[in-house]
Amino acid sequence: MLAQLDLQNLLVLDIETAPQYPNFHELPENLQLLWDKKTQFQRKQDESPAEFYPRAGIWAEFGKIICISVGVFKSDRQLRVKSFCCDDEVEILRDFIHLLNNQPSNLILGAHNGKEFDFPYLCRRMLINGLSIPTQLQIAGKKPWEINHLDTLELWKFGDYKNYTSLALLAAIFNIPTPKDDIDGSMVGDVYWKEKNLERISTYCQKDVITTARLIQKFKGMDMVKDEQITIVA
């Protein structure tokens, strides 16, 4: 599996997102009404829009990107990881776009559930912020085999579309150190708005990148990189 994949032409990424506002009541009134309408079928029968608002980060229309972590293989035994993480979403996106614009156009982007979440979320937030989408993320008009996106969730499905398999579960069954030893995605909004701890979020995001990179190596039938072979770039 993935025998033809050149790891040095792969960029593994993960994003962390949070609601755009600390709480529902700080949303502009028109967006409060639209949030109510958008989530009416997702909320429990007795759950108000305000109570449901902590989940706003998963929708690009109501959330924002607070961290992008990326990992690149310098060799089969060397992984370099870097994060773009701050309160200014435009700065994060511009730095990430600059990185991609200085990479080959055929660079492969890899993520877990990237095709359903990370890749479209990035594109939507770039457009909302008036930024140009880099070549590697543009898919309009392309045939499926022309899109250089690798999704470990899609690979694991083997054509089965019935079930979602988490990165944590795949890490467990492949004996990869868990990325969920501190926080998980449901906690990121609170860590951001209440704790204001971007460093903690960045570390969590980097762990997801490392786990996804190791999972890809497992899919290739390789030994995974060891901790001492991973460099975190400041």
C-alpha cells in the first residue's frame, strides 16, 4: 500500500479551529439568527443555539483557524514539524500560503479526514479573508487522479463509506503513541478562549501531524520515525 508514494514529496498537515467569538451572545445579531438556522437539526431538542455554540469551530462560516501544523520528511527516518499558531488568523494563513507557494505544485498534502475537513476549511477561510488559494489546494476542474491530496481516513475505508475511524483509534491499533494524551478536539475552543493557551494547542496539533505521518509510514509497511528522529522547528 502506498508503495509509489515518495515521502519527501509529502506535506502532512493538521489544523485546529475555534469559534470566532468567546460565546454566542457576542455574535452579531444576524449571525445569531443564521447560527440558529444552520444548527437546528444538529442540536438536541432542548438545546439552545447558545448552548450549542461551543461547537461553532467545526463550521468555517462560524469558526476560525488558530493553528496549522505541518510535517515534512527529510528522509525516511527524519521528520521536521513546524506550527503556525497565533490569534491572527490572517497571519497564520498568509504564512501557510507562503510556505506552499515555495513548494512544488505537485506537492502531496496529507491529513486524517483532510478531504472532509482540513482542506475545504482552509480554502473557505482563505476566501473569507480575501486570500488566494495556493495551487496545491485548488481542485476545481481537476479530475480525481489529478488532485494530490492523501487522506488516511479515506485510505482506511478501502471504499467503505459507512464508518468514521478516528486517528486515535488507528494509532491504538497500529501501536502508535496516542496524540490524545492531553486534550482532544472538543476541548480546543475552551483551551483557546478560556485558558488562552496557544502553546498547548500547538503541541496538540503537532502530535496529530506526527501521528498521521507515522500512520502513513505504517500504511507503506515501514517502521515509523522515532521520537529522537523528529525535529520541532521553532
